Amino acid sequence: MIFRSLDDAQRYLRDHQIAMVDLKFCDIWGRWHHVTLPAGRFTRPVLDRGVGFDGSAVGFKPVKAGDMLLVPDLGAAFVDPFCEAPTLSFICQTYEAGDTRELFPYDPRNIAHRAEAFLAAGGVADRSVWGPEFEFYLFDGVQFENTVNAGSYRVESSEGAWHGRELGSGYHVPMHGGYHAVPPHDHLHDVRSAIALHLAGMGVEVKYHHHEVGGPGQCEIEIPLLPLVAAADAAMLVKYAVRMTAIRRGMTATFLPKPLHGEAGSGMHYHQCLWRGDRNVFHDPAGYAHTSDIARQFIAGLLLHGGAVMALANPSTNSYRRLVPGFEAPVSAFFSLGNRSAAIRIPKYADRPESTRFEFRPPDATGNPYLSMAAQLMAGLDGVRLGLDPTALGFGPVDEDIFAWPAARRAEIQALPTSLARALDALEADHDFLLRGEVFSTELLERWIAKKRQEERDVLNRPHPYEVELYYDL
């Protein structure tokens, strides 16, 4: 929902009897926070001076200088269907407190805006458009425990094949057998439809939804392509709507990349292309898979910097439980037409001037969508700046099943990071492309790396339940 002015927004509040105005913002790590005002308090000072909050409490700033301001973006509003009182929500920009009202440089949404501005200033294109795919699991319940003397988790799903021996309907989904399952095997169709209807009411169009490969509860929702910041806003809205709809139905949703051992993981593939005016600069009818030289240079840059990008787009230890050889999860830096084991896949059906694009397949939803897309864009633009040739760099195209190759031949293709530590090593060694145009900053990247290294140490230092089973009697 887009308002042209404060008057427009206030008129909507009156006409629709809105009781509350909710101000949402995203922290560095990808979580939303909010503060709520009675609708009568949504006045000119809120736009001119903002609403104060403690930036230190959400990791933005140190305690000694935590004062910050939230200013609602009138072009990013939606009615929140999950609030009991009629509520209009705004996604906000964050600012430094003080008379100058400077944009806070580490706000991920501000970083995404700077990436878009950097693209437009470069002359190659005036905008990028993005289509994230949302894979997630819907479970009936979850429990987890991590204490001195216990470490465990358990999820439950009515679709789980492990219920086959129990007295019940008999309609369960076998392991890896959930792709496009239909009811009664698909127990979750109505939940996904409810999510789609909520999203439509919130201003996010849904292309389609379906059951995904993972048997016990894996789902997918896709949305149309949108400009970068709008796509990242939509990603936050989709995750919110999925979780809230699940909770309202007594369920729980997770975008965790690998919640189940031996089952399909959940990624967040990013479809992307560049436009200049009314022309898709990625399209060339004479090029490989109808892609232009600029598209292939962009692909080369994204694959060349792929490890560093993954430190932002796959920033959890669990991300690398999903990225293992032999599944559709991409673990090798090559591009291809239609090959789902490629890091970059060009869809065979995207062959028209208006549809030519590719998808970058390694990312998952633990990445902050604003930072993830900004990093991908900066990597691709670096390839265009340098005029890189993906074939000369050994990135393909490869239109074969590389897992059918001998190991020695497969080893010739550059491997992507297989752990968070390796991805962070890549980012430490290769980040100059992110600093161009002051889109990212060295200080932000250092903070990111330090926190993620601590998370990895915390996971590595804990005894694993399977270790106890393997070695308890030795």
C-alpha cells in the first residue's frame, strides 16, 4: 500500500477505522522489531522527527550512544491481518538521533537502497528485479532443549511417514515424496491458501503455492519479480504471514535450512535480472540460453565472489547442513540451463525478452534479505565492471549431471563453501566489491563476521546428541 502524503495516510486511518499504527524495522541479523502507536498519534511529527527507540537493544549501536529514530516509509504500508485491533503497519527507515536526521548507515534496508542507487549511477541498468522463492516447513509442534545435561530437539508432523504404523488416515507423505503432492496426502493445502490470502490483503501477490519435496510438511510459495527493496520487504512480509498463520492454526513454521535429518532442506533461491527503461538487459536471443554478454558477466561476478556472498546469504551453521552433494542443493560454482544442481540456473521457460533471468540457488532464509540481495547485486555488477567471462573462469555452462562424473573431473569445478567458517574466511579475503559506492562498510562486515564466528564456536563447543550415541561406550 502506497500513500503519497501524510494526509492520504490519515484519511485512510479515518475511513477504515484503524485503531493502531505499527512501526516495523529490521535489525542487522534479519529479525523484525516494532513499536505501536494509537492511530491518533500518527501526526506530522512522526514523519518529521520520527519515533525514538534504543538502537543498542537490537544490536545497532553501543549502549553509550543508543538513541535512534524510526521514520515510517509511506510507500511501504499494509493492514496487519493478525492484530486484534485494526492496525496499519509501516516498514520504517532508521535514522541517527539528532538535528541532522542522517540515515543510519547499518540499517539493512538503507544498505539495500544504497545498492539500488549504486546500480542506477553505473549506467548499466536503472533497476534490478528479484523473485525470491520461499521454502519452509509447517510442523504441528516443536520442542528443543540445550542445557548443561541435555541437548535435543523434536518436531512433529501429521504428514510424517513415521506415522504409517499408527492407526489413522493412512495418507502420509513418504520421505522425499512431497513434491506437488495433492490432498489427502497434502494436509497443508488450506494453510498455504490462507497464507496466500493474507499476503494478498497485505499487498503481496502470490504466483502459486505447492507442497515441496520434503515429506513431513515442506511447502513453497513464490511471488512475482519486484525491485530490490520491495522484494526484500516482501520477503519479510512472507515470513511474517507464514509464521502468524501457522500459529493461528496451532502449528509452527520454520525457514531453517535443514530442520530434518535425511530430508530435503529449504533454500531461498533468488531469481534476478537487470532492466534499463523497458529493456531487460539480460536478454539476447542469440546468446546462450537467450542471455546477453552483460548477463554472463554478471553471472561470472556472482560466482567469482560466491563464497563471500554466501557469508551473508547463508549465515548460519545450519545453512551448510543443507548444502551437501547429491541433492538438488548447489555446492559447485557453475551455471547451466535448467540444471538444478548448478549454483546458477537459467530456467528453460524464461526465454522471452520480458522473462529472461537466472536464479542464484545457494541462499537460504537465515540470510537478511536486504543484505543478501544487496551483496548479490554488488558481486554481479563487479563482474560487469571487469568484463568477466564465466567460461574462461571455469564456471561453465555445464548442462550435465556433475554427480554422474568421476570424482576427479567433478573436482575441476570450483567448490562453494561447505561450512560457515569457510564462507566467513571468503568474506574476510574478498569484500572490496561490497565497499564500492560505500554500499557496505568495513565496520559492518567486521561486526557481521565477529558475531557469526561466535555463533559457530557456540555450536562447535556443544556436545552433539549423535556424538553421545556414537561414542558413549568407548
